[in-house]
Amino acid sequence: MILSKKIDSAHQSFLQWRDIPFSTKQKHLIKLADLLEKNAEKFGKNITREMNKPVSQSIAEVEKCALMARFYANAENILKPEKIKTEYKLSEIHYAPMGVILGVMPWNFPFWQVLRFAVPAILAGNTVVLKHASICFGSGKMIEKLFLEAGFPKGIFQNLEIGHAEVKTVLENPLIKGVSLTGSEKAGAEVASIAGKNIKKSLLELGGSDAFIVLDDANLKKAAESGAKARLQNCGQACNAAKRFIIQKNIEKEFLPLFITEYQKYIPGNPLKKETNLSGMARPDLADELEKQYKKALKNGAEIILPLKRISDQAFEPGLIRVKKGNPILQEELFGPLGMVMIAKNDEDALKLANDIPFGLANSVWTKTKKRQEFFIQNLESGTVSINKETSSDPRLPFGGAKSSGYGTELSMIALKEFVTAKTIVGN
């Protein structure tokens, strides 16, 4: 009954919100960005308490949310009616918001994942109900309060403290018009199938096993520093973290020692201390799962470069393993501080190794040669290709995946059109 009332409230709010001018909505976003910046430390400490991220990274997450909100607060209104030249007197495209959109969000970035979906959806004229991860209900409450403090009307953003079993009930409610999910491939498939059966729009941002390709003309020192950060930030619990390090054979002996040195600078510590660069995983069961995957990889021929050492219920000393093509672990996502090293003979071999997985989220390529860069840009099967930098999301640029990494776009101006209907207006 409470759940139904919240959805009804979101729908009633939508009926008014959709008619509010775009520029007025943006003024609320400016206030939202200000509040995020002002409370970054408070929100950051809550994130750390909930999911164990080093507090300096939690604060940076909140600050990035403020940057994103400010980007949309100053964005051009690409949703205003477009006049199209035809033989008719009246010929336009209008963009109509869909209604109440459900967000199903994970624990690894408790503020960023929620807000990067919610902000463009709400600016486009929709309202949002959130099903957050159970360990992040506190973040969900804080975000709901944040929208109210920023001046958004009641019902524009609501936090639903529900479990996975209730997602189906919410999604089947006729007032829910779409769903955005960030999570595992399994969760995405389940939610998309429910949405599909009910003819509702879905956006999926799923797992990854991103390649970090280092070629023989790369700046090896920078690549080693960037690679360690790309694998171990947030304890390796990021969909777009570098997970497979594909190194050209003729630089293996030079690059690997540099990489190992940088990798070993990440030492598990107290997440509430700002100098800590690595803490434990979010939950003990997630650590159990990573340990099982590590053993599975070794059983199927992987070789240890640095052992994955479990030092508590949730924490590890980061591990590195050498993996060859055909190891079944390559068909899975490693969510934690364990990296895989693969050796490629040349550019073509590196490309084959990079693409030979079910996922296609974001790959990174290190080479100074324009022609080689272009080869990978054109042929890597992923939503993002980063050149001479680790992968990261940017409010100004689209973020989304290919293959089993999902579909649809978050961030950038494109995200404003994800949950709208393009309406043709034509006549004489």
C-alpha cells in the first residue's frame, strides 16, 4: 500500500513537473550542485560507512556528482520543439517526457550511479523512484532529502526501501513508464525481461571486463601508474575498471616490473583515513566470490604474478595473475582487487584478445602512434575507447556499453533524450 502511494505521488508530481520550464528546472539543479559541494564530506563519510570505500574517494564521488549537476544546469535545451523543413505548414518534433521512471542502482557508487541517471531524467520532465542496494538505503534517504532541499517539488525523487523481489511489482505498475538499471548481467536480463513483457523502455549499464592495452611505443611509466589506479580504485569494484592488462610481448620484461611496483603501492588500510588508497570490499560475500574466481582461474592454468592474499573478512592484498586465451575466467567479471595479465604478439593479436569476451564497456589503449590509435578506435567492440589514459566517466561525454555490457546512454546531452518520446507534429 505504501509503495503504491509513493508511485501515485510520483505520477501526480509528474503531471505538474512536465510543464515546468526547462530553465526553471535548471535553477533547482544549481542549488542541488551547491548542496552536494557543501556537504561532500558528510555524504562521503556516509558512503564509506555503508560500502567501505576509502573516504577520499567517497568525497571525490560526491564532488563529481556536483560537477555533473552543474553541467546539466547549464546545458542547452535540446528538448525544445524542432522545426523540420517539409512541404507542410506545420512540421515539428516535440520531445515528451514519459512519466515515472524506476532506477535500480548498485552499491559501488551510491551517489554517482543514482544521480547520473536521475538528474537528466528529471530535467527532461520525468519523475523518479529509486530502488537502491540494501546496504545503501542511507544514501538513498540522503539523496531524496537533497532534492527537497534544492527546491524540487515533493514526489519528484523518491527513495523506495524495497528488496529485489519487489522490483517486479513496481515495474508492472502501469504508472511506471521505464527503468534504468546499473548492475550485473543477470540482474539486467531479469529486469529487461519484465520491462519487455510490459512494453516499457529499459536502459542497462551492466558489467565489464575492460582491456588495458599497452603497446611497445607507449609511455610505460605513465601506463603502469594509470593501470594500477584503473584496476584498484574503489577496491576494483567498478564496472569500467581495467581488468585485463594486454601487454605487447616485446615490452613484457620492461613493463611488468614497473606495473608491479605501482600495483604494490595500494595497501589495505582504514577507509576513514584520507591517506588510505585501498580498503576492503563492500561485503564479505563479495570477497568470498572473488576468492572462488581466483581459485577457478588458477585451476584452469592461470599463473600467479602477485598472490591474492585475504587478510580479513572483506580485505585483500591485491593480486595479479597471468591468464591465457581459453581460461573460463575470461568469460566472467572480476569485481575486486584482482587483475589479469595477457601477452599479445602484435596489434592484431591484442585486438583479438580484447574483443574475445562477452562484454564491451570501456577499453584503454596506450600508444603514441596515430595510425595504431585509429586501428583500435575503429575495431574495439566497446562503448568507450580511451587513448593514453585510464577509462573514466565524464558528464560531458556519453557513457554506455556494447554486447553484454548493456544498452542505452547515460551522461552527455544524449541522456536527456533517453526517457522522452519523440512526437511528430505535422499538418496544413
